[in-house]
Amino acid sequence: MADPRQSERQAWVDGLDQLRQDGVIDGDDQNTLIRHLDEHRSTLEDELKRIVPEYESRVARDGQASADEWLAATARALGERDGAQSRRVVDSLSVVRNAPPE
């Protein structure tokens, strides 16, 4: 059975390839976005490997409500960090840098 993550990645790569073929992005932008996706997935997997045991430990030690509050704050911080990182990547793309001012 195929790994759904690999299928999703391939669909992402195919979509970027179509954007490149249509002239929306160039090859450098395509490679930047593929690299960002791969790094993001790896980082997220590492974070989850750290978060899950910590969450379980907090449930046992501090109770469900407290652990849920910690998880919500951790998820929010992770989302904000990832959003800022993605914004930096998007801002670095030639299609964005070379866009005419509004």
C-alpha cells in the first residue's frame, strides 16, 4: 500500500511543476518550495516525537485540563513559528520579489 504522505508530496511536486511550466514560478522557486515542504515535514515529525511523550507525561502528572492547555500553547507557538518561516520562504521567491508594486 502506498504511503499517503508520499502521494501528497508527489501531488505537491506535480502542482509546482505545472506552475513552472505555465511560467508562474521558475525552477529556483520550484526547488525552494519543494525543499521547504520536505524540511517542514521533517521538522514537524521531530516536534511530534517530542510533544507526544511530553503531553502524556503532563496528563499523568498534572491532569488532562492542564496538559491540554500546555498542548494548545505549544501548538499555537509551533503554528506561529511555521507561519513565519513559510512567510520568509514565500517572500524569497522571485515571483514575489519581482512582482510590481500595488
